[in-house]
Amino acid sequence: MQYLTTAEMAKRWNVSQRRVSLYCKDGRIPGAEYKGNMWLIPEEAVKPEDPRKKKGPKINE
């Protein structure tokens, strides 16, 4: 199994490296492992839903 760093996944998913680290810390990426001082994420991992985005109609519409 190949692993990628948070920087590599951030580029792939078009989000910040910090956001990927938070996904890992919160357990939202299955198979992610913390080794030394970095997260290792399985290459085939799927980007989790962003918890900051709400679903439904916008208030101003």
C-alpha cells in the first residue's frame, strides 16, 4: 500500500495542508497513520465531506 503526505493529498484534493491534517486528527480518513511527526494517508483515500459546509437552501436566495 502506498502512502502520501498531507502536502501531497492537499494538492490532490485542492484544500490546505492544515485541513488534511484536521481530517486525519478527527479520524475522518480511514487508514491514516501518524508516524513520527507526520500523517501518512493511503493513496486511494477519498476526500471526506467538509464539515463547515451546510447543505440546504441558502438564506439569501
